Amino acid sequence: MALKRKTPQDVLFNIFNVGFMLLLCFVCLWPFVYILMLSLSSTSLLQYGIVPRNPSFNSYIRVMQTDFVVIGFFNTVQRTVIGTLLTVFITICTAYPLSKRYFPNKSFWTGFIVFTMFFSGGLIPNYLLVRGLGLTNTVWAMVLPGLISSFNMLIMRNFFMSLPDALEESVKIDGGNDVLILFVIVVPLSKAIIATILLWTAVGHWNAWFDCLIYINDYKKHVMQLVLRRVVIEGTAKYMEMSNPVNETFRLSPENIKAATIMVTTLPILILYPFVQKYFVKGVMIGSLKG
């Protein structure tokens, strides 16, 4: 069968699409590239708008030598690891029974959970609850209040509903219970949706700072994003001490320090994404359309 010859309209349409996508890529990448080049520069100005002046890693060295940045980075990693693992585990344990037709009052419990997507207690009741439970100034104040997302639970439930019942029935015939079926059969077959929920949750915890601002009073327990906010936005004298010179001949501007802090905060989660990207689209499509 002969290939269809492209018309001038098709060529023009392709050119427009390619041009639009290149423009979109430029708009998305330019801020990141600019901050990266600024963090490598010795001054607050770049040559030709993108080339760093006297490039070096002194900004990163100075940032990593600052105690509250290192402590904030550790607190963020701690929160992300604990929060992500607990959230994924609890989401699996909640979504699996709700995916079964024989679960008692399945519609009621599903609707009860969906109700929380539209209505919440509010900021002040949440704060009073966290303080009343004695969770302030602990990592649990940032993990437990948002431990499970109704949206993520529904996505995972729909994915579980798409799995064939014959797999579970064969295990039950051999004497297996629901716990064995969940962790031996269902979980290994659900790597796509689990990786998707894991990515969403990890990014959410990594970028979160508002709950830390409310619940954590000790600056030694602040997460990196709250430190970044104070460095970039507030610019208080305490946090701008990082702009001191590294040595006698090289001085760093506040802009270089801010750019390096942004990169230190952003790069880890960007490095994680390629490892779970292959599961992302598959998990979202199946979890949102099936069930």
C-alpha cells in the first residue's frame, strides 16, 4: 500500500506542532537552566544571559557547610521516607478490601471516604487536634494528619478491581487467606500503581513546608523547603549569613546562595523520577479507567 503523500496543510501543521513543543520545552527548561548557571557563577550576573562568570562549586560548598541546611535536608529525607512508606502501606490496606464485591457495606465506606475529599475539619481544628495529641515538634505532625489520600486510594482501588478474580480463587483453594493473597499475589502485580502512588506521595512530602511552619517550632527540626523559603523569600539576616565569603579572594552574592539552595532542594526528586517514569502512565491510565 502506497504511503499517503503529505499535503501542504499537513506540513504546515507539523511545523506548527514542532515549533509549539520546542517553545513549550524552552519555557519549562529555561528557569531551571538559569538557576543552575547562576548557582555556578561567582557573581549575581551571567555572561550573555546564560554563561556563568568564573564557574565554580563554591556556592554548593558554602550551602552544604551550613548547619541548618544539612539538618533541614536530613529532616526532609526522614519525613519523605517515613511518610511515603506508611502512606503506600495504609493505602494498599484500605484499597484492597474496598475493591472486593463481597466486602460488607462497600458502597457506604467508599462514599464515606470520598466525602472527605470535599469537606475537611479546617486548619484550626487540625492544629488543635495535633497539639492535643502531643505531636507538635515531631515528624509525626507532618506525616499522620495526611497519611492517606482519598484520591490515591480510589486510584489504587480501581487498579485492584481490574485484576482477575481467578488468581485469588486459586490461592484460596490452596488454603491461602486474604493477607497472603494481598502481599503475595496482588502487590507484585500492582507495581505500576504502587510506583505511581509512591511518586506522588514522595513529591508531596518533599515539597511540603506549610505544615512544618505550623506544627514545628524548633528550627533544628525544620524541613529543607521551609529553610529554602526563608532563604529565598524572607531573606532574614540569620539565613543570609551563608553569603559570607568562602575564602579571601572569592565572594558569593546572596543570589548565588539562593540559586544553589534551590538546586540542592530540587535535584534529588528530579533524579528519582526517571526510575519510576515507566510505571507512571500505565498506573494512572489503568487506575483511573478500570473498575
